[in-house]
Amino acid sequence: MNISEKARNIVDNCRFCWMCRHVCPTGNATGQERNTARARALAVSLVARGAEKLENVIENVYECMLCGACTNNCMTGWDPKVFIREIKTDAALSGMIPDYIKKLLDNYEKTGNVYGEVSANLPDGLQSGKKSDILFIAGQDARYKSPESLKGAIGILKAAGADVSMDETADDTGAALWFLTGKTGETVQAAKNCAKVMNGYKTTIVYDPVDLSLIRHEYKEWGIDVSARVYGFNEYLLEKIETGELKVKNKGKAYTVQDHYAYSRELDDVHTVRKIIAAIGVGKETMLHGKEADAAGSLIMNEYMPSVMKRTAENRWERLKNTGSRTVVTESPAEYELLKRTCPDGYEVLTTEQAIAENL
């Protein structure tokens, strides 16, 4: 098994520790001990010691959402995401990945996206190929799986006076491969291709927080230079609200934010979306919010474990319902789609831009 000494140290320190077992959203959805950071570390340690084969534990590795709930709750600072990603890389390079992951990678090779979609239903005005000064990176989840959120995002950017362009190459930031195979040559190449497109623009707005986190953290670590100014989507909208270019009214409606882990844990930003909410209404917090918020699911994982992702979203609703608000605001197309599909009667799910749009 080819993993770094850092990853081995994390495995050895996590395998007999129970302190984060209650926070894994996948584990809470399945009710199985195997879906905890401790159990994954124990399985990997058995492989490292020759007591088990990688092909017998790799499915457990792919049941991790990489949301970082375990890392956030670790009192001693260990990060299980490190060994999860390295094991995925080792499995990909040694041909040990499960068949359902091979299918997603085959989709990527054939169509350029893991979902196997041959075309995207882009909003009007973006099919012409006209280039502006601003590149909008929607990401693959929004481009292929959440046309409603993509349409809303483009609409609110137009309302803010932003003339944006989209590019299919840039929408593949490398995030999907980063999730499925870790840092492989293909992952880095996708990132380089995206950065090349970005550098042809003065400004880039990144819609999906998973893509934003990759660009702001891993690109630099991988030696990929980005000369364009990079905005997170929420960051850009807040700036336009504060400058008055995006004129909103505060109608006093109550909203509850579903914090996405990439914003809260990886980018350390729980404030931007709340400033937006304060400008248009009243914020109501769920008990677990900010960095403590439970993830509501993954669209990539929904391709191979849909019942678990459904249960994950339903679990999140149990907390979201107890805030005094009937409206949940999401920060990612994946969580928007999964929460919308499981939305209880009497509640609604909006994207950030949809919440803004109803207060223009």
C-alpha cells in the first residue's frame, strides 16, 4: 500500500479512537460502525500490515463524503481526509477501485464529466461563445445536475450588472477527480486546464464551494498559478449588495442557512452568507451550524449510494426544521438538489441567489 508517512501516522492514531464516531453523516445515515473515521482507519491499518487486502476495504473508503466533520471534531488535530484521499489514489493507480467508481471514471473519459452527460442545458445567452471580462465557473454539479440553480445564478449575476462567460473546460476544476482518485496526474491536468482558461480573464466567479476550495488551496500547493482575481459566488454577491449595484430590500422573512463544509471548514467562511441574509431578511440558526453543521449529501455519491444520500439529507432536515424558519438557504448545488428532493411539507429550499432574487 503506497501512502505517505503522514497518512500512516493519522491511520495509527485514528484506528482505536472513538471520539468522532457520532459526527459522520454517512455513519449516521447507515447506522453502521464501518462508516466512521475510526473504522476506516482500522481497515486501512490492517491493509498496511498485510492482514487484509485493499480490494476488500476500498468500498468503505468510498463511503466517506470527505466533509471533514471528523477532522473538525478531533481534539488532537488528526485529519482522516488525508489517508482517505491517498488510499483512493493508491487504489486508482493499482486498479483496485470498485466497479461503480470505474463507471464514473469511464463517464469522465468519454464525456468530460463523471455523470456521463453529453450536453448541458445552459441558460439563454451563454451558448453563443461570446467572451466577457468575467468567467463564471459553475462546476460540474450545477452544469449537469442542477439546471435550476445554474439558471438562478446567472440571473442574479445579470441583476448585479455582471456580464459573464462560461467555459466547459473551466467547469471541470479537477474537483470530481480529486474526490474520486485523489491527486493523480489526471486530476492535476484538469486543474491546469481550468487555470489556463481562468488566466484568460480578469475576474473569475466560482459558484460551487467545492471548486472554490480546490482552487484556493490545492492549486497553489500543486504549483498552478492563477492570475485572475477569484471570487467565491457569495463573496461577489455580497460586494455588489454592499456597493448598491445589487439593490435588495429587507422584507423580514426568516431564513436558515445550511452551511456547506467547503465554505465553513475548508475556507473558514461562515460570515459572508449570513451578511447576505441580514441584508434581505432575518437569520435563524439551527443547533448545529457553521463548522458544526452536518453535510446534507453529495451528488457524486448519489450516483452509487442514492438511498444513503437520501437518508443523509433527511437527517439534516430533522435539525433544519427546528429553527423557527420555514426556508432553508443552501450554498451548493449538490445540497440544494438533495435537500429539495427530501423537503418536508410546509418548508422550502432556496439557493442563495434565489433568496436574494425574492428580495430585489
